[in-house]
Amino acid sequence: MTEKADLLALGRRVLAAQPFSVLLGAELSAFEPGRAELRLAVRGDHLQQHGFVHGGAVSYLADNALTYAGGSALPGLGVVTSEYKINYLRPAQGETLIARASVLYAGKSQAVCRCDVFAVKDGVEKLCATAQGTIVPLGGAPR
Amino acid sequence: MTEKADLLALGRRVLAAQPFSVLLGAELSAFEPGRAELRLAVRGDHLQQHGFVHGGAVSYLADNALTYAGGSALPGLGVVTSEYKINYLRPAQGETLIARASVLYAGKSQAVCRCDVFAVKDGVEKLCATAQGTIVPLGGAPR
Amino acid sequence: MTEKADLLALGRRVLAAQPFSVLLGAELSAFEPGRAELRLAVRGDHLQQHGFVHGGAVSYLADNALTYAGGSALPGLGVVTSEYKINYLRPAQGETLIARASVLYAGKSQAVCRCDVFAVKDGVEKLCATAQGTIVPLGGAPR
Amino acid sequence: MTEKADLLALGRRVLAAQPFSVLLGAELSAFEPGRAELRLAVRGDHLQQHGFVHGGAVSYLADNALTYAGGSALPGLGVVTSEYKINYLRPAQGETLIARASVLYAGKSQAVCRCDVFAVKDGVEKLCATAQGTIVPLGGAPR
């Protein structure tokens, strides 16, 4: 097994150990140094009152993808999101949400990452949210 | 029934119409002009791999409380969160999370709100996250 | 001289050592553990094309007040702003801007602070911007 | 004169009408639909006490570049920054700062933009800050 496959397998074990991610049904579709992709097959219980995916589910996906991307670029095993900001751009609707996060900067004490969240409807991807945040090592961070 | 009770009842109907909020089990514990409080009785499936409430659940609560607070201060019926930023301060652990949001500024086209999220453990509240965001009327907004 | 006066005097020496703050004419009007207040006597060269104080000057004031507040709550001598977010609420106009920052959370590796910026016109204060950000110790931080 | 040159000329007239931008010495080096670039030739009075460009000057540049980019994508003449978030990544040092902003999403009521700020030292560009924000039309916005 390659290192890349190792990293993806490790990432998937972490995701499977997050009961909240299991509740929502997120999948880690790509994970390599500096980059992570999470997917969510949209279900009825992900929606809000207008029939779109709830902002909270979109935020969860962005937050978690940011953490994965940052974690791939920081030393040590555990990392957490220190903070992030998200702009919702369009109603999130379709079959699948895809969150693609990448590292903009990584030092010893933090990684700053971006994440775009796309909604896939009838096979067409549309950007529906974009986020930027800071990932820090566990222990060096307050959370 | 007073207007205040009317507003709370209306807010609860909206929450009950959000399948994602029902999935997570959030409750609207206070809702009046300029202010909203959401609660989450912490369950095992809200957690991440270290046993704390997942950041995604904390974010959901903050985002939704911001939307309620902003909605109480804007004209018209429908509102959405345009954007927000959240800082995680401490691991969220305990029996209950409480998100308290209030309006800092409200005009015709936006309300800017703050939200503090507290974790209640053994009856003691600790601030575990803080957020700031923009709520906009539906239609006047892209989402 | 009291400790409180010492801290204010120290803060003013730091401000005087920032050529950019001297260029803009900012003054540190209060500085104590957990709290800082910066003022800017509005000049013609602080404005933008509509006659209001330029957002960049408002941001500068918020950023710097956040750094002071955070610095008062972190160990060690040097701190920097790691990140912040600002919402502009109203046009900033009047004789003076006042940025009031306070610490929401302080640990060893970061302080999370808020700052409200008020514009004083004919003696009346109006909230014109609000910010939230993270301050980190120099050295532990990338900047 | 081409439309592109027209837009750049218009943008430069707006910048020249901002006394704060004149005070700082910013130049608009590129401006076309969806994209803007501002430059700042670093001077001694842009610095903070450690000899790096003050965060307030970096923020100003990012904020203003975001506004230009958003303005190029929104209908009507006047726009303002509604909110933005910035992460400082590295000390800003060198001869020149360059802020490059682009539009991620533009609707009728808002444009969401990103901006990377680079410091050029001995001819080498280094990313020193990154920002994300919302630009809104004047009048439709509170500011």
C-alpha cells in the first residue's frame, strides 16, 4: 500500500471514530498532504425548512475538511480547528455536497486553509459556500 | 397568548420544520426581538473522536441561533445566514450546549449578530465558542 | 505610579514605536488587563471618496485594539494578531473614532477578543463596526 | 482606449479620491471584471515596532482590493465592503506589498471575494496574508 493510500485509510478511520460524522454520513473521498475532500450524499434529514441542505450541515463539512487539510500539513497526530469563517453563496441543493480544502500556509503552530463547498445537482457542480480557517496542533491549542 | 409567546411558538414551528435540527435534537429555549437561545442536550452521536462535542454541532448551533436573532430584527418572513465566523475556545463537553445570540445592528438589508456558545457540565456554564455573522432577508440575499 | 498606570504608559510607548500608528495619529486612551481602548481624532486624510472614514482606518483601529487587549492577557512580552473578522455597520463619520476591545478567552497559546468601534459625532457615540479575532504570542505564532 | 483601460483609469480616479489611500500611497496596478490588484511601495511609516509592515496597512490593502474586485462584478456605481476576515501568515517585509483580489461569487446583492497579499523582498513574492469578504452595493447596504 502506498503512503497516499495509508493517509487516506488513516483519515477514514478518524472519520469513522467521529460519531457526529457517522450520524451525518460524511465520507472522506480524498486525503493527501495539503489537501482533503469530504462528501455528503444528501439525505432528507440534512435539509432545512425550504428544502435546501441546512447551513449547519454545510458548515460541518467545511469545518471538517479544513481540519483534515490542516492536519495533513502540521506535525504530530492531533489537530483541531481553532477558528473559521464561511460565506454561503447559493442554496445547497442536489444529490451530493463536496467540500474541497487545501492548505495556504503551514508553520509549526498553525495551518491556514481554504475550503470550497460544491453542491452537485444532475451531475453539475455549483459552488455553494466558501470558508477560510486556522488549524492548530492539539495541546498547543486551547481546544 | 402574548406576542412574546407567539414569537417563541413561531420559532419552534420553524425549528420543527428543519429536518436537520430535528436530527440533531436542538430546542429553541428563548426567542424575542433581538435575542434567541438554542439548546442541545448532548448525545453520544454529537461527539468527535476525543469525546467532545463535534465542532460541526457547535457551529450548527451558533449558525442557527444567529439566524433566529437576526430574523427577529429584520422585516419580512424569511431570512438566511449570509456569513459567519466562529472561534472555538474550549472543548465542548457536558450535558447541554446553550447558544445565546443577540443583534448588534439591524438595518433593512442585514442584521449583524453575535453568539456565545456555552457548555453546561455539572450545572456550570463555560464559554466554549463565540461567533459573529450577518443575517439577510431571503430574496434580497443570494441564498 | 500604580500598576495600571504602568501598563498604560507601556502601551503608549509601544504605540509611539509603531510608525504606522504615529502616521494615523492613534492614541491609547485605556489599557488594563483584559481591556484596551484606542482613539483616532478624525482627519481629512483618514477619509474615503464619500467623506466617511476609510474602512482601512477603521480596520487598523480594531486590529490594533484587539492586539492590545489580547496582549494584556497573554504571558510574555510580544504578541501579534493572528486573524480577525470585521463587520462594518454604519458609515464612520464624526470627530473621533473609539475602538473598545476586550478579552473573551485567554489561554497560554491564544487570546480571543472582541472589539466595537464607535464613531463620535456631536458628542453622540454610534457603533460603526465590530470585530472578533485571535491574538497569539510572538514566536509561538507565524507572525 | 479599450474598455479595460477605461476601467483601470476609472479605478485609479476613485483611488485618487480616497485621501486615506493617498496618505498610504497605494496604487491600483490592475483592474478588470472580477479582478483587482493594489500595490503599496513600503515606506518607513507603514511599519510597526518590529520593523514589519503594520497589520493595519496589510488589512487596508486587502480590504480595498476586495472592494475593487467586488465592485467590478456588481451592478451600479458605488459599493462598500460589508465584512471581511483576514489571516496574517508571515511578517510582511520587503520593498512592496501586492494585494490580488478576485470574485468567487457575484449576485445582485453581494459579491464574495478573496484576496491574497504578497510581500515582495529582493524580487521574491511571499504570501503574507489572505482575506475573504463580502462586497455590497451602496444603498442596498447599511454602509
